[in-house]
Amino acid sequence: MLKVSITGPEPIVTQAFHSIHSHGFVRAAVCTPAVRPGDPGFNAAETLRLAHEGDVEGCDLMLFPELGLSAYAIDDLFLQDALLDRVEAEIGALALASERLKPVLVVGAPLRHNGRVYNCAVAISRGRILGATPKSFLPNYREYYEKRWFAPGYGVVGLEMELAGQRIPFGTDLVFAADDLRDFVFHLEVCEDFWAPQPPSTAGALAGALILCNLSASNIVVGKADDRETLCASQSMRCSAAYLYSAAGPGESTTDLAWDGQASIHELGRRLAQTERFPAASQVAIADIDVERLRLERMRTPTFNDGAVAAGHPERSFRRVRFVHQPTFEDVGLIRPLDRFPFVPDDPARLDKDCYEAFNIQVQGLTKRLLATKSQHIVIGVSGGLDSTHALIVAAKAFDAVGLPRANILGFTMPGFATSEGTKSNAWALMRGLGVTGQEIDIKPTARLMLEEMGHPFAKGDPVYDITFENVQAGLRTDYLFRLANQRAGFVLGTGDLSELALGWCTYGVGDQMSHYNVNSGVAKTLIQHLIRWVVKTGQFEEGASATLLSILDTEISPELVPADASGAIQSTQAKVGPYELQDFNLYHITRFGLRPSKVAFLAWHAWHDVAKGEWPQNFPAEARNAYDLATIKKWLGVFLFRFFEISQFKRSAMPNGPKVISGGALSPRGDWRAPSDGTARVWLDELDANVP
């Protein structure tokens, strides 16, 4: 299954493309097995049964609840040698059985050491007990009495213990790392530990762990589930990590307490999977954790690394327990929520919130610029396309906010050689509907004169529609706008969006790349459509303007610089630079996280190869739901890489001011992205060609 190619002094070795392990994922499961209080034999058997299920599902790591081998609510039975002997025997049996299982098993057990009993997390893999981590913080308030039975693990470091015939590391200073699966590094803490002001997992993360595991029992009371969710999400976000949480479920003693079996997997603040609460039987929730992305996120966040420095470099004091995981690199699918549109949430409530925030960020940005320049007017080119439409409605709201009449917005439609009647009529309808001042300037006579003076074949009647022909029109429009701004004591509002900047699909300098201020520079093309829908849905403008906005949404994306061909087909932007839905996907994953092109292709294939799989944004038209095979994904990703890394950076290095809108990033050299204007795409194209079939 190995493919080796030599492109330099070091070989590039790639595994099977469709394997999650080739792309930096670890498949994790959080488990809530049925238990019997004080019956380690039954509890271990149920743990092993779920472990076999996880093995079939291709799991790499399986997390079980706190004290799961004994059950949690057994009180003074923790001080009975008969029970503790049986727990140790069952750990030995689990270790033996694990020789034939792929997953690392993390189980909870009461363990004896040096005349004390500790509440421990035990890691087991391939017949080996990797180590045991004692619970640092023991709750001893309200319904909890753990100090009656257990010694605290806080400060227990550098020790070893005998367990089931094996000599193993013992202490709170353990991080577990696979030798043969990059970034599979995890840390263990137990229940109350993550309710503490400074959870042990924070130090574990600073020491290099990317997966933080919490074995919990955690009885349920009203409202506690929300608290757990908050803590898991916040710890995964704060530590740039995945956080696995498993709580006790069916079968625990209800003498005084109840148990809901809440288990979840979070990554960077986002929940990937969870079990049903109050189950009647054992449960498992599975998700693929992007540990490579977590590592890359830490590389991009100096604050995280400064935290390691401030904490005295915890990697110096932690012991790294290494193990051989033996990944198979089989195709086991991909189990995780994956957005087709990373800039557009699938969840309707989240989409509504994001649109509200994005629109108002743009409005606030322009409002401040109006106040700072003391301008009474802005000048904007209105084509009837998506971008200029959105910039115009942002401008209308900004003028409302500062108390200026919308008539002070000076909109100009400038038809060229290929302007359609549909877009021009939409432009006029929108300007009238919003109450802005509209004017038309026909650029064709001036364009013909310029082409004639340049000696361009079009001036002699030849149908030559080259880049010069296109940019004469694009440049004239911008030239007019700047001179009109001088004449009318205003400034030019830009309309080009984030996606166009990424692809370099804009005319540099005296062209649509330039303006005095650009409200769209931080908004992806795929989001703009939803922002306009949100504006209509929430009634931001009058009914007539809203009807025109809906009409514009149905318009083919085109620069309208080249006349239609003999069949009547108009110039299509996406036929040239690729579908914006794919290119926005590529833009997000490459600039936000720095993912390798082959991994972006892997994610894109899972997101886009089947229209029936995964979620679509609310009200997304059925006829617009596209699917793409791997060859198509690879083709357009190659176009993106070449345009983004090699030929377009100089346009971004000189881009106008405009607000950052989306956490996915902005391309301003004063913001998220800095790169040489004379760079090359060779490294990224080579990686794509070598590792995507």
C-alpha cells in the first residue's frame, strides 16, 4: 500500500489516500457501558464487548468512565481487598485480550499503591498496560466523600507500580504518544480534575497532548449537563485540543444519586459527537479527531506556546509513554461533521447569527470610515451582480446609521460590450428601490477609442476578446469611479470579495482590485449569497428592494466583459476559475489551518462526492446541490493553488482597507495573511500530484 517518490534528498512516503490515518485523524470513542455495582467481572466483560465493537469500527482510542471496572457508587467497598484483587485481575485479562484489538483502551479503576487506594485512569494497548494516572482532585462536598476512600493524586509524579504482572509508569505526569501515528498524543484526567480552577489537562496540553481524556462518573442533577458541555467545549478551545468526556450510565447504584451517561467529543470548542442521555443500555459515540489540525492550530497561536513558557515548559517534567499503535491505513470512511460550506453554517440558528454579525461588522466598518473622513458621499459601481449588490445594501445601512440620506450614495451602472439587459435592469431597480442616486455612464465609446489608439484588433472589427479587451473595460469603470469621487467629494466603495482576492480574479490597480474602502474584502462569495437572503428574510429593506435582491441571487456569476458566444452562452467566471463552492472550501482549509493539498482534497471528496450525504444550509435550492468526483476536485484545487500561491499575491499585498469579517481569515497583509508576491506554487502542486490519485 506504500507509494514512494523521490523529489529531493528526502523521500516522500504516502499511505492510501482514502485512509483517515494518511490525513492526520484519530478515531476516538467515548463509552458509557452498563455496569453492576461491585461486580468487576461483569463490568470488564461489558467493557471488552464494547472494545470489540470499537475494533470493528476502526477506533484508535476508546474512553470508558471513572471507576468503570468496579462501578463508582459503591462506597466502602473500595476498601475491600477482595474487590480490589478482582479489579486488578480483570485489568490483566483486558490487557491480554487487547493484544488482538486495535484501539487503545482507557478504563477507570481503584488501584492500590504504597498503602493507599487511588482513583485511576489506566491506558491499555496491544497487551501492554501503558500507565496509570491517579485523580488529582478528590471531591469531598455535598454528595461526594471520595477522601474517605482515596488518596489524592496531586503531586504523585515520577513513580512506577506493579499492576497485573506488569511494571508500569504511575503518576499525574504522563503523556501517551504513538510512535507510528503522528500526533496521536493523549493525556488522562479524572472527573473532578476538570472542575478545578487549573485542570491537569491544561499542563498535559502544554506538554504536547492533543487529545485530552476525562474519565468521569458524575451523577446528574438538573442543569449539570449544560455545565459539562460548557467545560468540555471551553477546555478544548482553550487548550487547542480535543476533549473526550465519558460519564457513568446505566446500572450505577441509585441509592442516593442518578446517572445520565453523558459522553461527548469536542474539538476546538465544537462538539463532534455525543451519546444519548439516560440510556437503558450501553452506548458508544464515535468521531474522527483532526489531530493534525490541532497541532497546526497551536503553531499558529503564539499565546498557547507562551503559556507553555509561562508554565515552565511542562514537557520537561512530563514523562512521554511511547507505544506502537500499528495503524492499518485502511479506508474506514470519515466520521465527523464536515461543512460543505465552511463559511456558511448548516445549522439555521447559527447561520442566522453569523449573517447578523457579518452584515453588522461590514456596516460598522463603513460607518467608522464615513465618520473619520467626514464624507457626505460615496461612489459605487453597481453592476447588478452579487458583490456590488451586497456592498450597496451595506452602504445603505451605514448611511442610515450615521443619519445621512441614502440619496448621497452615488451609484453608477456602466454598461460595456457584454452587459446584459437583465443585470443592468436589476442594478437600476435596486438603486431605485433603495433610494440612492443612480446614473448611467456608457463606457463603450471610451473603450473603443482606447482600443483603437492601442491598435487592438477589436477596433478593426475582429472578434478578439483577450485580457486587454476585458481589462480596458474593467479599468475604465474604476477610473471613472475615482474621478467621479473627486468630482462629487466622496470616496470609492469597493465591491470585490474574499474569494476573488484569493483567486486573483480582479483587475489590479486601475481596476476592481482598488478602491478607497472595501466592505466585502473579508467575505467569501458563498457567504454573500446567504447574507443577501438574510437581509431579505429579516426585512432590512423595503419590499421592492427585497424583490430585486431575490432576482439578483438567481443571476449567473459573470464579469460580463466578453460578448455571448454563438450559442448565446455568456462568459462564466466559474468555468474559468472553478466553482466558488469548491474554491471557498479550498481557501478556508488552506489559509485557516495550513492543511496539505492532499488533505484538503480528501476532505472535499467527503464533503462533496454525494449530494445525499451531510447537511445543506437552510433553504439551499435543490437544483443547485452539486456533487464532485475526486478528479474534478483535484483539477480545481490545482487551479486554486497556482492562482493563490503564484500569481495573485501582489494584488493582495496592495489591497485597500476593509474589515475582517470571518474567523476563517482575511487576506490583508495587515491581517491574517502575509506572503511574498513573487512566490511559487511548486511545493503545493507537487504535494497534490504526488498524494492524490
